[in-house]
Amino acid sequence: MQNLIDGILTGSYISLGAIGLTLVMHILRFANFSHAELLSIGAYAALVCDALVSALTPAFAAKLGPLSLTWSLMAAIVVSMIFTGLSAVVLDRLVFKRVREKGAELSMVFASFGMALVIRNVIGLIFGLSPELYSKDIAFAVVLSRDPLLLVKPDQVFVLLAALLLMLILHLILSRTTFGFSLRAVAENPALAQVNGVNLNRTIMAVWLIGGALAAAAGVFYGLSHQIIPVMGRDLVLPIFAATIVGGIGSVYGAVLGGFIVGIAANMSVLVLPAGYTPSIPFLLILAVLIMRPHGLFGEARA
Amino acid sequence: MPDPILAAEAVTAGYVPDLPILKNVSLAARTGQITLIIGPNGAGKSTLIKAVAGLVHINSGRILVAGREITGQSADRLASNGIAYVPQNNNIFRSLTIEQNLTLAARRAPAQTGVPLESLYAQFPALADKRRDKAGTLSGGQRQFLAIAMALAAAPRLILMDEPSAGLSPKAAQEVLEHARTLTAEGVSILLVEQNVNQAMRLADHCYIFAEGRNQLDGPAAELLNDPVVGEIYLGGRRVGAA
């Protein structure tokens, strides 16, 4: 049971990362290996912003109830989502847009590999390689039950609820607004979207903004449950890709489900496998899905 | 005779810069009429329509709509400025509901000129019954009507239709083509590409015959329909009006 709870929590930030990746992969038709670095950018941006806000207005440094979270970190999450979304747009303008106009899909994949290494190392240069934490205090877990022993940290509950809230907001945008329709239209058929008056460049920008913002939230949530290190993107890229592929490329709901499947499977695997094998679980899931359902659980063959 | 709503002047265009599909094509479509383009496969019919819609790069020549040059404008701008394009395949968003398809299509119109969804539903009752269903569940004929309704949603002056009857049953094909005719009565102009030559020629006002990327012959549709030369040379040796 404890593993299941931990798995659901892991799944919540993997899902957020996978949503952005699945949108970018579907609309821009390339596997963006630098997507997980947006989580790092988000996590570090929130760290800096949190430090700034609590230094300027100490009142905001107070904790929120049982959470180790402070008002300043809450503000930092929002600022970081905006900052990371904009970073993703800038990254596209500086690198991916140029490659897209001249090269093939494979060039985009290699460019994204390169960008991942650059971002990871720049973060390492600026912040150093040692782990950082949002709060130095030890967060005490709440005992849900003693037999079997179930522990949940208040922060984890916050992470899960916040992730679900973000997914709900995205769901409402996609299913209720014409902006959401235009995003789905571009994902399904870019040329037809254009002849229906949708501006492709603006939509691509919006996709990067949304993907970056969700990645930032995922990065902060990862940082809250683990620690913030420059190589967190390297550790997260595989689970996020696995979630995207399991769910089906292009399906937001698939990405959410895929994220939870990957998170739960990885955490449950320690029951049957030595803990050192946990990172192999996403690989196995990718393999299983590609063999049995090549388009993923929710994916469709491309038109 | 009414002014041409669309004029193509010596247009050369294609998908790859050095390989033009259309070679020096000139054509005019008149307001409130159906202008038909026929010809064998690979003649450049669809390419011309896509060039007008802003989806194919134009190497040389120019395109004017209602006297204003639109050469090189982006497809989404043209779509917002009274030019609607109904592609042959994949012309609806399958993953969106019928209502979402129409809402999205109507949004491109400048403020206050869009057509209310209710009046589109009145025109296509079959769509009204299924407005909450995914468009992917529609039959072939219904899809074609949804695609046409999406074109009409922004109150266009000119509709470009690429083989709207392709893949439909003869009855559905007839319905779609006849609906096109009723639209011109309301002042909309249509540039139509069709393989269904017989039906289309009976419906159209003017007809162009393309072959090998060039405009070979044109004239009033009623005259060409009975021209034996047309049938022999361009339509596979069979007389058009005879079937």
C-alpha cells in the first residue's frame, strides 16, 4: 500500500511533465529529449524566486499549516511556471524553429539532445552540483494507519492536489474554449487548422508556454518530494517519455494515465525486484506498449 | 457579366521549388457562379486550388480576389478574409465534436460577420442531431456536409472545393453537388474541382479543362458538355455527355 501511495505521488509529477511532452511531440512531430530539462529550469527558477521573495518580505516565509511549503514558495511556483514557459518559447525561437525550417525530424531530435546537455550543464555551472532543498526543515509524515504502516507527508498531498488541479484546468481549456479547440485542431491536422483560420506560429508558441509551465510545476513538485539537482532532468527524461508513449503520443489524457502507470509501476516494482532495478521499469513499459499497442493506450495512428 | 471574384494570372506553382506542377495557368471565376475545373489525374487541379488557399508556394504569377492581390498570403489570413477551402480528404477534425468543429471554423470570421451555428444547423439538420458527437463518427456524406458547413461558418465570398463528391455514394454525391448549387443563389462563388465530370458539368456555369499543369480549354459548361473533342482528348476518349 505504501508503495502504491508513493507511486501515485510520483505519477502526479511525471504526468505533468508528460502532458507538455506529448503536446510538443504531437504538434511539432519530434521527440524532444530536452523536455525534462524544463523541469530543472522550473525547479531552480522557483528556488531563486522563493529566496528572493522571502528575503524581501519575511512575512511570506511563514509556513502554511502542516506543509513545509511557504507563501513565498507558492508565489515562486507561479512565477517559475511563467518563466519556464517563456524559456521554452525562447528555446524554440533560438534553436528548434531554426532547425525545423531547415532540417528534418531527426535533426530536431539531435538538437534536443544537445540542448538537454547544454541546459543541464549551465544549471550546474550557476548553482553548483550539490543538491538543494526548498526547505531545510524535516517534514514529518502523518501516519495514516499503523498496521499496515502508511505514511503520507502533507507536502505530498499538496503535490497531488495541485497536480490534479492543473490537469483539470488544462482539461477545461481543451474541452471548453475555442483556444483549446484550436490546439487540438493543430495537433490533429495542421494544414486544415490553418485553412480554418488558426495561426500555426501562435499555436506552437502557446504549446511551448503550456508545456513549459506544466514542466515547471512538475519540477517544483519533484523538488518538494526529493531534492533539486542539476541532473534531475537526466533522471526524469525516461519516466516522462515512458508515460508519453504508454499513454499514446498526442493524447493529454493518455499522458496523465501513463504518468500514473509509470509512477505506480516503478514504486511497486521494489516489492518484486531489487531497488536498483527500478529505473528499468519505464523501459519495460515502453517495450510492452510498443509490442502490444504501438500507438499507446489513447493514441491514434497519424492521418 | 459580373466581375471575376477570383483571377489567377500566369500562375506557376508547386510543392518543390524547381518542380512546378502548375505552369503558367490563368483562370477567372465569376461572382455567384460555379466554376469547374476538370482534367486527368496529375493535371494540377488540386494544386491550383491549394495555391489560391495559400497552401502551395507560388513561384510566379499573381492571384487576385475581388480585384485585390492575395499572392503569398498565409492560409490562415486568407481563411479569415472570405476565402474558404474544403479539402478532399481529412477535411474535418475527427477528434472534435461537430459543434466544436463549427465553433472553431466560425471563430476565424471577423467580428459580427460569422454565421450563427443555429443557421448552419438549420441548413444541415443531420448535423444538428449529432452536434455533441465526435466528427469521426459521421458517415462520408455527413462529413462532407460538415466540411461545407465549416466553410460557410465564416460567411465566405469564395469557396474552394476539392472533389467534394469523392468516395461518396451516387446519392450522397448528388446531394452535395446540388447543395453547392443552392449556395451560389445566395451570392457565394465556388471554384470546384471534380472527377464526377458528368454531374458537375450539368451543375457548373463555366468549365476549365486542365492537363499536364496547363489550362487547355475553357468555355461555358453547357457547351463543353456536348463537345465531342473534349471527351475524346481529355476525358479518356469517352464522350462526356453520353454516359
